[in-house]
Amino acid sequence: MKKVVKFGGSSLADANQFKKVHDIIKSDKDRMYVVPSAPGKRFGGDTKVTDMLYACYDIAAAGEDFTEQLAAIKKRYEEIADTLGLKVDLDGEFKTIAEHLSGTPYVDYMASRGEYLNGKLLSAYLGYEFIDPAEIIKFNENGDFDQKATDAVLPERLSAVKNAVIPGFYGSKADGSIKTFSRGGSDITGSIIARGVHADLYENWTDVDGFLVTDPRVVENPAIIRTLTYREMRELSYMGATVLHEDAVFPLRKEGIPVNVRNTNDPSAPGTMIVESTCTKPDYVITGIGGKKGFASITIEKDMMNSEIGFGRKVLQVFEDNGLSFEHTPSGIDTFTVYVNQNDFAPKEQSVIAGLHRLTNPDLIELESDLALIAVVGRGMKRQRGTAGRIFSALAHARVNVKMIDQGSSELNIIIGVENADFEKAIQAIYDIFVTAAV
């Protein structure tokens, strides 16, 4: 087998974690390509190196003395190198960074140094070749990932390399300048590498045993999801699950490469397998519960709306004209509701209302704020009668008022709108009816 393995920031936060990662990689010869993140938090109250780098950049960009902040970052890497006895020229690397900050610094370069330097340390520790992702991960001039340009260089560069460390989070544009993905983008790098080398498996190592049925900050000790599909993972990631970056799905899905989410601190645990499709039955009727707070709803009422051709297009045109994307659009015979991110909508609400009046001539426009959306996701729901009924029964018993329900034709998920104040209570009630009661 050929495996690409990615390790998150908590997995590489200090020398002790480096030792765990070393043992995991060396225990399986199939783990050929390693994608590290920057050092994460070592303990509660600690600061991630990436956050330290952003803060250092802000100081330098303001024309202030960044020496103390850069020295603190260097100390994090020196502690790892000294403990492990690694011979890496950190003095030279940080001299280059200081020269950059003293000139005309740009934020993507600075942010990328966390992964770059951790990759240098890890490659020295493992005895693997270091490959700078600026060589093989390409972005276009607009700063978007360029799959075609990457395909032109990545497979060939790695074809003759048996083992390599390739830092995550960044690549380069055609002019050679560094460009980063969004935060958490090391997951994306790992998936791009896996696709480029036609890996048999992509392992994503983090600090949890896998995907949890729901957020452990809401439900105490939620169950582990042993197997889920790309589609289920995409739904859960979009609705708040953060084990794997949601955009990491796409390169893997195109190749049908499975993902195994594992725990660096408990490598014997099987973790969660994420696959294209499976005959494996889920442990519960639902696979997972995700959700987000902070939405607003705009409801347009108009008699005979259902017979007016193009009405929905006109409504959504107003939101497009104001640069707003929508989350869901439940509708009735004479009503059409649009759910949007409240923070994005608030500064533009009067412009949206005026636009709706001009284009749709409504009888009434009603706004509601401080709403949350909860996604109940599961491939097993379409084979089970009464799933929606059980959800509403649980919510009614918990005295949660349902503001909206939206179910897609695939029957993969049910979206429920509630007030922000009822968010945690609603998730706990749904978890209890489908998971706790099933144990």
C-alpha cells in the first residue's frame, strides 16, 4: 500500500509529540509521505505557533520592533530540536525570516513558516527528504488553488522519492510568492498529495479518536463514528465538525481514496474511516449531528406567490446583488424564507429589504435574528421510518420550538432551525433519542 499521513498541530506541539509521530510513521513502511502542521498548543492557555506568526507579522507590518516576538517563536523550535538532538540550521532560517520582516513583509509568507520549519525538523528526525510545497502546490494569480498546474509538477517530483516530508498549508503562485490555504489547510495539502501520488489511503492524525457523533462541548463523551461517507462528512464539516477541513474532501473523492482519522495519542484506536460508499451499516439510525449559531431569516409573504413565475429567482437576485450567500430557502404557497449568516446580513439588511420591495412587491417582509441551524445527518435515515417524527418528539419533550425544517431529496440530512438559546438543548435531545436510547 501507499499511504499519505498528515499530522495536526497538537500532534507536533513539542518534542514528546514528535517522538509519538516518529514511532507511528516508522511502524508502517507504507506511510511514505508525511504532511505536518505547525506546532499547536502544548497545554491549556498556550499559543499556537501560527497565531504567534500572525502576531509577529502584525507588529512588523506596523513598523514596530518584532525581535522579541520572533525570538519566542524560535525558542519553540529550538526546544524541539535540542530535545531530539536535531542538526537543523534554525539560526539561518530565522535570519531569513527577520530579513523578510525588515523589508516588505506579506502575511502568507509569514504564516507559512510554521509548517515550513516543522517540516524541516520532522524530515531531519525521520531521515526523510524535505520537499517544499512551494515547488509542487500551485495557485493561480487570483490566489485560488490551481489543480492543472499542480498536476503538471507534483506527480513527477514525487515519483522518484520513496519517503518525504511535505509541509501543509501553503504553496506558491506563478511568480514564486507564497500563498496559503485557509486555516486548517494542511488537511487540504494532504489530500492533494494523496491524489497526486494515487495513494491507497490518506491518514489524518489528530488529538481525538475520530469523528464524534456530535460536538463534545455540547454532549459529554459522544460516541465515535466508525464509518461515514464523503457526503456525510461534507455535511457534518460544513455544519461545524472540525476534525477534517471540509475542502479536503474534494481531491480525495475524485480518486475514491479513503480517509482514516486517527488519534496520535492513542494509535491503537481504529479511528474513523471515511469512504465514497459502503455496505457497512451505521451504529445508529443517524450518523452525526452538526450545527451552527448566528443566522437570520427573511420571510417574504405574498398572496398567489406560487403562481408567479420567477418569484424565487427575483428574491435570490436581491441577495446576490448585495453579495450575500444563502443557507436554506424553505417555502410555502404564499411564503418564501431565506436563511443567511446574521453577521454578513446585518450591515446590508435595509438594502436587502428595499431590493425585495422593488423586485417582488411583497405583502409583508418579516425578519428574525439569533437563530441556529442543526443538521441531523445519516445514510441510514432513508431506510428508517419515522426519523423526522422522532426528532420532533424529542424536541417537543425538551420544550424546543422548531422554527424551520428542510429535508433534501437524498434523505441524507434533515436541517432544523431553532433559536440560538435552544441550540445546545436541541442537540442533546436529538442525541439522546437516537444514540443514548439505543445503547
